[in-house]
Amino acid sequence: MSRGHASSLPCSVSLHRVRKILNLRVFEDESGKHWSKSVMDKQYEVLCVSQFTLQCILKGNKPDYHMAMPAEQAESFYNNFLEQLKKAYKPELIKGKVDPGCLKKGYLKNVVGDFCLSHLG
């Protein structure tokens, strides 16, 4: 989920975004039909990673992050977002900060992809 431009996004988390993430049909069903089941249908974990690089623009050969949300505001937004996901789903299945060891050991085998939901209100 993209945070959007710092100046255009309220600090409150949109319930519509939370529901969209939990109900987005990106998994196969039991018969192998693609795009049929959601995270909630499959009772999968959700890993949310704060990614400030989404608002990077290039100025020559240098990245520019001036459009990204300020760090304190972004952290508050991220934590609020995790709390809203936990309220809407099973709290034990919502994961936040990633242990780098998990990445090295291959725990993230079934990652479907990144989806940009910045257009949602």
C-alpha cells in the first residue's frame, strides 16, 4: 500500500483500504482457479512493511524523498494502519516489522506481490 504524497494524505487510516487489503482476491481456490480467494478466506498472515522509497523521485542521478511523509508522521500512520488491520482481522495474523533473519531463511516463500492502493480514499 502506498502512503501517497505527504501533503495529500490524512494521518487517519482509511477503513476502505484495510478492507480492500484483507479482501483482495489474489490466491487460488481449492480447485486451482486463480484470483479466487483472499487473505481472510485462506486465513493467511499479512506482512506490512513500511516502505518510504515509494515516494522517491529521481533528480538526475540522485533519489529525492521530499514528497515522502515525514518520519514521525509516517511511523504514526504505519502503527495506526497495523492496529486497524488487527481490529478488522485476526490480530495474531497481522505482522509488522520484519526480522532480517526471516528473509535470509526464506520464510517469505508465498509472497504474492506488491499492490499500490494509493488511489483508494
